[in-house]
Amino acid sequence: MKRFLILAGGLLIISGCGGGLGDPDPHYSDFGTDFAKRGATYLTKSNHSDGWGKDNCLGCHQNFKHTMGTPNTPPDKYQDLIERALGSRGSSNVIEVCSACHGTNGVSGVNRRCTVCHDQFEKVHYYKGTSGRKASLHDFNNNGKIDDFDCTVCHWQPDMDGIVETDTDLAPIGGFRPRSTADLCLTCHSNNWNSLKGKELADTNGDGREDTKITPPENPSDITTHWNNDDFHGKQEYKSGDRTFKDVNLPGQSLFHTEHEALECSQCHNPHASNNDKLIIEKVGETLLVRKAITQVDNTESTKYALIDPMSIKYFKDLKFSGIIEAENRTYDLENPTDFRDYTSLPIETAENGTVREERFHMSSLCAACHDGIIDYSPINGLGLPIDIENHGNATATCTTCHSHGSGRF
């Protein structure tokens, strides 16, 4: 009952396709995804001098054609998505769509409309219709929903290539480029929040600098105070006992085993919105994120970090998931595309404010996504747990009473 991420050939390299293939005219050639430079050019007064300050993008760019794509949105579908988004805004408001990827072009009073596209498709860690969900703790302007402003707090200048590169796609709040999701999350989920809460943290115009203060519904919880060596999900230390994590192997790395790596925050939490106020993920596939050092194939050959997930692995050479996972009534072969899709789509649920028994049974579906079991299974997704959830520990307590950040047993 293990899941593996296998790399054949021993070296992980991203092949940058941009600029070196096909017709050099970027308006009509599909260069694919280029990891060596941004997929979206952020407009400045120097690189867009003739059009700077103008809000009628289609006045000059009437026959624009995008050549980029994402792992599950090829260039033609990407182009269609943008054209539909532009059509939905009307000819006088296209700047609100273009600015989502290119910045506001020096035009005041423009809102970057990230959700005009993102709300239309399902991604790992972004669910279709997120902006229509209930209020979230990441409702940074406290208006009762996830909207475009909230995106600009954690994503200042993402390059829109469909791969989460932590130094590019996550905001450098406080001036530091994050190397992991924890670097970004712990910027605010720490005692550092006291020095940040009165400052401007959102980049609303896309120029790479914070310009607007945020007013979340409540202060973020302080995780770092309890982020110690006993927190097995946050440190590379497991003091004793049998392996209770599934193995995930990559060259030079081992995750989810005895000496496991620290988990990414987003392996358990959806940072955007979820059906619960703790932002717990909703699908088993979301736990498959792996932070990996990658080398860009360009003249810099620089090394950076990206999050590998089931939707992005096709852009990583010879990278695939492999293994057999047994559930109560069936077996999943992760090399089989149908089994893999079914496995990653298994539900994770929570039962907030329910009875102790209800909360224990629902939370077990999250734990089971990574913890193997032999006899006992989660009633939600059919995956195994190493314990009898009905009788384990203090039967009058919920899972998070004992298993929480910093408790020493999480």
C-alpha cells in the first residue's frame, strides 16, 4: 500500500521550449510553456511606452493571440478561455481582464480580474466557482467572499504557466522570496503578524510592490510558536515507532516515511477556499504535492523550486506516480490512468460542529490520505488508517484535540 513518484533517468530537468523552436513570430507560434521567463509580461512605462496609461487594450491589440498553455489547458483552449473572458466584460472593460496577467498598465481605478478565468475551471487547490463559496479566513478584505483582491495578497506577479514555482508565483511579502508554501504561510501565521498587520500587503496593480492594506476577518493563527521538533508534519524527525506514512520516492529525497520531509502546508489545507473554516482540502489528490528543486534549461541553468502535483507532472521529464493502494473494497494501481484519476478524486470531508463521533469519522478521511491501515478504513473515502477510529485514544475527544499543530502528536 504505497504510492511512489518515479523519475526514470535519474535527473529532473525542465525543458524550456520558448524562443528556440518554430516561427520566431510570437503572435502566431506555439512555443509551449517556457520556464526560463514569465509567461505573462507585466507592463511598465518603459516596455509599453506607446500604450502606457490607456485602458482600451483592444484599440491596438485587436487580433492578439496567446501562444502559451498550461499542463491541462493547451494554447487553443487557453486562447478561447481569454476570449470568452474578454467578451463577458464588454468592450469598455477589457482592461480588467488583461490586467489580471499583465498588470494595470498605469490605469487607475482598475481591478485585476483573476477569477474571471480561474472561476471557470477545476485545478488542484483551486475549485470551480470558488468566488461563490462561503466566507474564508483568507477573505483579506473582509467582504464575505473570495474575490479578486484576495488573490493579489499571496500572488503578486504570477507567470500564469500552470506550474507553481514558489519564487515566482508566491508573493515576496516582507521582501523575502519563498522557497516553500510554508515560507509564505508562516509569514503571517506567526508572531510576525503583529508587525505586518498595519502595513500594505496586497499588490493590486501588478507592479510587483505591495500597495494596499488588508483587513482579514480575524488575525491568523500563530503556528510557529508550536512548530517544534515534536511536530512530525513540520520537521524531518520521527522519534520512534513503525512507518505510518506512505512512501513517495524521488532521486535524493524520500517523503512520507520514517525520516520524512516537512509537509507543504497546502498538502492538508486549501489556501483559497474550502467547505470548512479550517480550509481543509477536499480531494485526496491534493496531498500529492511535492516540493522539488528543478533546473531550468536555458542560459542561466539556475535551480529553483516548484510544486509537483498530478496536473503538472506531464511537464516534468519521465516523472510519474506508481504504486498499489488498497482500500476497503478495491485496489488502485497508480500507473493505470483510470485508477489514478479515481484515487486522486476520492473525497475528503469534515464535519464541523457535529458530534464527537461524527467529527472523528470525517477527519479520518484526511488522515487516511497519507496513513496506511490494514483492517480499519475511513468511512468517507475507503482508504486505510493504522488505527481503529471508533475506539482509538480518548473516545470522547475529536482528532484535533490530540493531533494539532505543535501538539507533539500531529
